[in-house]
Amino acid sequence: MEDIISMADMRAIFSVTDDFGIDREQIRVELEKADPASVKLSNQGMLEITAPLTGLEAWLPALRRELLRLGLTEQTEE
């Protein structure tokens, strides 16, 4: 079942999205992984993520870059 997102995959994705202060209720992650992976904002403001079939950990920096490209800002601790 490598093509289905796992709880460990979700924790890895949230480890990136949490850095941006995104409410987890505003994130939709497809249950099935696919290549290529994708990240987009819906018209309703939901962050829609499709994780890659393989190499999720290696893809996390690309997720961070995509969030920045979409105009999201990383939160800094003060």
C-alpha cells in the first residue's frame, strides 16, 4: 500500500506546513500518492497537496519552496 498516504507521511507534511502557521483544517492531502507531486491553493483558500509516490522525505524541501512560491510566509518564533 505504498500508494496510500500514511500517518508518518502526514506528520512529515505537517512538519513543513506548521512552519508556515497554516491551520491544518485548511489543508487537504489526497489519500493516494501520485507522480508528479503537487501543491496548489484552491479558489476557496484550501491548500491541496498530493504527495509523491516515492521519496517523500526528499520532496519536503520542494514542498517548502512551493509554499513560498504560493506567497505563504514562514512564521518565526519570537
